Amino acid sequence: MAKNVNFNWIYFILVCCFISCSSEEIEEEILTYALKSESLFIESSLDIPRRSEGDIIQIRENLLLLVYTKFHGDFYDHSPATLVKRISTDRGKSWSEETEFINRENSLNVMSASLLKLSNNTIALFYLVKNSNTDCYPVVRFSNDDAETWSEPIACIKPESGYFVMNNSRAIQLSTGRIVIPVSKHSFKDGVFQGNGTIYCYYSDDLGKTWHQGNSVPFAQKGLIFQEPGIIELLNGNVLMYIRTNWGWQYYSYSKDKGYSWSKVTSSTLQSPLSPASIARNPYTDALVAVWNMSNEERMPLCVAGSMDEGQSWKRKSILENKKGYSACYPAIEFLSANEMLILYSIAEKEKMGLGSLKLVYTKY
């Protein structure tokens, strides 16, 4: 059941509440809880066991669009799922009921939404079409009427080319106008998902009409697993890629040619389990903001931090969520002002890897 929550009475301050975590969790740092209030909580149920991998975007002043994946019957990645949307006209204080608007048709499911407002004010919606263990690829649709109607899907990667994973809230448009999406290509062996992926970016120079594949991120050391990359344009025009790995940190790679080719990977200063991060630029201040699991092994706590040196170091770390026995993951970020943002993420018991209920919080940061 979804709950719309009024910020005025639930908004509370936990600045004076500290938590000390073990060295296995957050490097012996003592963090404050983030100043936040709940905007929307959509609880899982027996018939709808998972809502996850969504994105949120401000279409225009006082109009927000939220899109996420709604699973039917089971919570596994290959279970039947559709895309649903909600609208807010009061900066996220209240939300419309969910509306299913993109069905899976003949595929296993559709999932992992990314929203992007293009330079021509068109809204682009990216998502995965999953047909089988060997056929999963991203498509894009466009809307020019505030997300009321959408174009027919355009495949960003040719169907039946392989199993490509693209996370929620991943598409970006560079200052040059190029649209870039990061993907990880995986295989299945004897029906078992092979965790280590080959990382690429696909790009479009004609506002999403046609798509091209760039070079893969160079192979790293044996035993280092690559998964679920994200990208952000840096102020100098280079592109930073951050990658989920199994070595206790998010890893970085850089592109000097608009996302076509990539440097050798290096470890970042974002301590992280095998779980995705989200990094976005605050358009009002130019600071980078990261939301990620600051832990060695668990998808908890979920934390937020800022960077004024283009991701080299992260300051003002604070905790968004730290519920015992639960995991929180797959975040998305939307800025409302220089110090206000909405953060979307999934949360559920550890046994479900955090993929159950969906939570949207408002925070001043």
C-alpha cells in the first residue's frame, strides 16, 4: 500500500543522532543520519512482491514524473513485470495512483527505468526488454507532452545480440548533445548467470534515433568482477564511469572521447559491496552527489555523500537508511534546489536482496 506523507509533520531532525559502525561496515567512521522525510512508501505484497529499479525526473516546475518496475507473482529478475508511473504536482509531497503504461507483451518482462530530459525538452524513457537468458537489451521511447503519451520503442542495441544489463537512472546527455548509456554484457552457462560482465557504452548523436557501440572497458585483474556501470560527465568534458565490483570498492574508468573508449580501471574512495551506486551532479552547485551502500558486504547502510573535486574524495557522508535485517539498493536522485533532493530506492529483507518495497525520501543536503 502506498502512503503520501505530509512533510510538515513527519519532517524531523536526526543530526544529533550518531551511529558508530564496525570497521567491516564503514571504515570506523561515525556518521550522522541524513535530514530527511518520507515522500512515498509503496509496500510489497503477496501478489506484488517487488517494486524496484525506478527513476524520477522534474519535467517542469511543480511537475515530477516517477517510473518504476512492478513485478507480478514473484520478485526474481526474470519474473513478469511492467512499468508504472506516478505524477506529483506539489514537489513530491503527494503522488497520483500508479498507472501501468508499458506492458511486457511477449517478453519475460520490462524493467529498469531511466528518465532523461533532453536538450530539446523531450523526455526520454529507457528500459530493458528481457526475452530470455540470451536476449536482453535497452530500448528508448520519447514524450513531448509531459509524459502523457510515448513514441514507439527504438532498440538501442539490436535484439538477440546478447544479454545486456542497464541499471535504472543511468542515461545521460553530454554537453555536446551526445546521449550515452552504459551497459554490462553477461552470459549464462548451463543456465547459471555469469557475474562478470563486459562493459560498454552505446551512444547516439541524433537524439536517440540511431545508436552505436563504443569500445569495451579494458580487462582488469583476474578475479575482479565488473557489473552495473554508471556514468557522469565531468566539468572538463571527460566522462567518469563508476562500476560495481566484488573487491570492496566502486571502481572508476575515464573517457576522453565522449564515452567511446575508456582508461584502465582504478579503485575509487567509495567503499562498497557488490552493489550499485548512483552519482549525479547538482545542477545548482556543480557538486557531485553519491548514494551507495557504505559497507564491505551488506547492502546496508545506504549513505549519501558529496564531492567538490569531481569524485576524487567524498565528504559530508551521512546515512539515509540503516534498518537491521534489511537491504536498500538501486537508488536514483533528483534535485529540487541547491540543497533539496528526492532519493528513490528499494528496500526489503536481506533474503530478497532489498528488492521488495519502494521508498522515496526528501532530504536537505
